[in-house]
Amino acid sequence: MALAGILEKLYARRRFGIRPGMDRVRLIMERLDHPERSFRSIHVVGTNGKGSTSAFLAAMLNAAGVRTALFTSPHLVNFSERFRIDGQEPAPERLETLLATVMAAAPPEATFFEIVTALATLYFAEEHVQVAIMEAGMGGRSDATAIIPAMMTVITPIALDHCDYLGKTLAHIAAEKTGIAEPGTTVISARQPAEALEAIRQVCVARQNHLILEGDDFRALWRDSGSLCYHGLHTELPNLTPGIPGRYQSSNAGLALATAEALGATGIPVPPNALEAGIGAARWPGRMELIPGRPPLLLDGAHNPAGAAALAEALGDYHYRRLLLVTGVMSDKDAPAMFAPLCGKVHHAYTVTPAVERALDGAALAAVLGALDFRATPCGSVGNGIEAACREAGSDDLILVCGSLFTVGETKAWLTGQPFEGIRG
């Protein structure tokens, strides 16, 4: 069966939705003879910045000569983006074989994300990776990735998101996400709201985790020169140039640097030259990604209020006459809160309906933005929205595409003429 055919069978598993719990993924791992035990792992959980932090960390480990795997979700354009080893995605033929093996081992009720997680572990085991960086889906202790015994857990900034599954308060969400950490292991956390931080501390005390905190134990700050200065656990790096743009990346870069430093205690040294080289070499598509042109397009996957606030602040580093917005969101998002940080910054918004399930209709989004005093025009498809913005834009304007990773992914596919595989999970 060709990859497209077996992917269709996998995508059909989305009908099961999100089902917290470990029994199904545990059974798959048992039937595959526990590939998750064949390599060392790092969990990355949180609400915002997981992908960028993971990309920074993977690049530093690569620079240190460590054979490193990276598992992330969702993909932007192609399914294979979720699985990288030393920066390379698997060939379609290899992915087809691996997926067929995992599908054969999966019980009928196994979910899409559970199968994808098992696929990652099998691929990484067969490729003899030394360290796998495993980005959680949306959860923590009940996430499918929790089946993997990790030596360390990284917590990016936590905000209210997926409240129907994770809890209605920051404390509940933080406790759920921190609960993925193996007892007695190290937890490295970004700065957190007080309510979230207290929950993280309580979990770490109860499970005897060593907690390393941004602000107390390490920090990364922008210098007037535009470089990043890192004050670390054991290392000072005063002139870093992150390869992933955006002022908000200072926290993600610092978190990754502290994690790489902490790995030394596990027998995986990452020397200062690898820290510096990795920060500069890191790339993460769809996060403040600038597509050159007249006008240029700026793509960012901000998809919740905290991410949108960081995006609005980062726009201060860009020079343009007018900001034109192409945006589409998922129907389960708090759209008014998401777009409030952009009020007064946007000349004209073009709302679109991403080609994924549960996308909010672009006309409904235009009404939301209109209530916030945006000038908003519904355009239908993502491609139509970009074309409409380009018709109005002058060469010194900037077109911002944001609202969802799916909107960004569909944009990248449209720009390059690739088919778009917009899959949640």
C-alpha cells in the first residue's frame, strides 16, 4: 500500500477524537516490544513555545554530535515533518513501512495521536538515536507521550488553552502538564504565572523532582546591540544570535540552553561552543517566518491570547507602512481575546476558513473582528485571502498571516503549490 493509502487509514482514526489515558498506547508499545525503551528522552510540555524550544534544543544537541530525534505536532504541510532525526525527515517509503507495522499493532480504538506517538518511537528506535525530544500533544500526565520514560521534562509558558480537557484554571493545567515528569528527574521551567508556578512546585515536591526555574537559575535577555545574553546554570554566553526570529524567542532560547546545560549531569555534555552554534543554527518554520517579496509575508502560528500578545510585541521589530492581516482560526478558540492585542495595529483584515475540520467560518470571524473595530473582509479560502491582501498591499506594506498553525501551513502549501494535509492532533 502506498503511503497516501495508509495515511488515509490513519487519518480515519481522528473519529475517536481526544481520549486521555494510557491503556491503548501501552498496548501498542507492548506489541512492538517497547521501542520507547531503546533511547533516552526529554519531554517538552506547555502551552506556547514548545516547538521553538524543542527546535533550539535539538540544534544544540546536533552541534554537540549527539544523534538527536525530534517529535513535534501538528505538522504544517506534510505528515513527515513530525519526525526528524538530525534535522532530516523520513523518506515516504520508510514511513509507509513503519506506519503499516504500527497500524497492525494498534487496537481498533487507538486514536490518531496514540498511533503517531508509537510510530515516532519505533522509527527512533530503529535508527538508534541517542536522545529523542518528545513534544507532548496538548496534555501531560495523560498525554500519549507520557508512555515514554523521559530523563528530563521541559515546561514552556503555560496559559489557558484546551480547558475542556486540561482543566479550567492555570493551576489545574500546570499540574496536569507537570505530572508527565518521571519521579526524581529534573524539571526545567520557563517563567510562569504565579498560580501555575505554585502548582508546578507542588508536583515537583510531591514527586521529588529537581526544579530549575527561569529567572531564579537562568535567564536570557536582549542586549541593546540586538544580540541575546544568556546567564546560565554554569555558563555565560553574552552574544548569541538565535536562528528563530522574534523577541519572544529569548525565553524559548534560554529554556533550551538551560536544558542542554542540565544534560551534562546525565552524562550528555553539551559544550559552550555547541550551545552557541545550535542557537544560531535552529530553524522552526511558521514562527515569525518572513517570506521575502514585495510585499513580504510574515507567518506566525500564534493561536491563543498569550501567543498573540507575544506576536504583537514582536511586530515592533519590523518596519512597514501598513499591516494587512490574513487570518483564520479554529472554532474552539477565544477569538476576541486572541485578536485584542492586534487592535489598532491592522489596516485591513482578510478572514479565511482554513481547510480543516472545526475551523471557524471566515465570515463569522469577520464579524468578531468587526466588533473589535477591525476593518474585516471575509475571503473564503486561505489562498483567496492572500490574493486579496496582495492586491491591496503596496511594496512597503507587510502582510501578516496568523491565527492558527493550520492557516500558516495552508499558506505555505499554497505558496509552494504543494498539497495541504491539515490534520489536528
